Amino acid sequence: DQSARGFLAAGINPKDKVALWARNTPEWLLSFFGLIQIGAIAVPIDPNATQENLF
């Protein structure tokens, strides 16, 4: 709930797309579920990906 409230306070709204560019950590998981809880779209990005892999 705290993550969800933080995202809402930051101006992230339902259906907003939010990139999660981080390693798999407990914080990543909390962020992911916080975004899902408010109806935002979490877009996980592998921090080890090269530019060619991203575009």
C-alpha cells in the first residue's frame, strides 16, 4: 500500500506506463506490485540489455 500511495503522490495514474529499469530486488517487486495495485502498467526492462536489444 505504501508503494501505491507513493506512486499516486508522484502523479502516476491508472493506465500510465512506467518503466522499471532495475535488477531483481525486493524493492523492484514492491514497485511492480505497487504499480499494478493502482492500475498502472509496469514495463520491466533488463538493466543489462544493450541499446540494440531495447530498440
